[in-house]
Amino acid sequence: MTGGLHLDGLANTVDGLNGGHSREDTLDIFKDPHVGAMAVVGVVLVLLVKHASLAILPYDSMLPCLVLMVTLSRYSMVQLACFSSYAHASGGLGEPFVRGMRQEHFLTTVLLTGSIILVFGGVRGAMIWVMVSLATLWYQSYFRRRLSGITSDVLGAVNEVNEALVLVLATMVFY
């Protein structure tokens, strides 16, 4: 449905973090439309983790886990955007999202996410939510140090990595 937009962000982020020796190098690599070998490896690894996790989940846990995966990965993008600055001076798909994010947007997202988590995941879902939120705080800290903020590619990468994280955690608490 997203046309691979988040996977593209993951690929660009992996390439940028691997090849960029400075903030400027990394941000330039993010803009490069070419895909490097490390980007392919990163995307394949994340997709394999998702596939492997889904393969071992019990069938009756599949729907709740898929709902948690989508909800928490999108929640993490709002969390990251709300408490981060935009790394580029201007431009980029994520700029309006990051610069326009307000704390009331985050609060609304917390309330909606909490409702969905309670209905589909209960206490186990809430435990996964806490872990994803903590991981997202770590990403925020890392990208603040590395890039002085986030980009649309970083948002896409965080979405994809957190989808995989949710499924890995789900295999531990729903199996």
C-alpha cells in the first residue's frame, strides 16, 4: 500500500549510515537514488526477520500480532517525529510531518494506540508497546547525535525495523 516507501527509507538509511563518514556525507547518501550492497543486505535481513517471526507465530495469534505490528510501527514514527528535529535544512517528504508534529498529535496517537493495543494485545501487547517505545527513544538519541535530527528516510527505517521488532517480541510473548 505504501509502494515500498518505508523499505526505501530503510535502504537509504542503511546505505547512509554505512557509507557516510560525516553528517553531510550521510545526508547526501540518503538523497542518492542508487541502492548499495549494504542497503540490499539490510532490507533482506529485515524482511527475513519478519518472515521467520510470522512463520513461528501460532495461527490464532496472527491477527493480533499483525495489528500490533502496524499500529506500533506507525506509533513509533509519530513518537520519533514529535520529539526530534528535521535534519535537512529544507526539503524531503518527511519535513512537513516532522515540522508540523505537535505534542497534542502525540497524545492523540498514544490514546488511539493504547485503545488498539488493549483490544488486540492486552497486557502482552502493552509490554511490546513499552519495548518499542524504548527502542524508539534509543533511535532518537542515536540520530540526534549522528545527524542532529531525523529525515523521511529515518522515519521509514524506524517503521520497518520496529515492525520486525514487534514480530520478534510477539514470538516471545504470544508463543
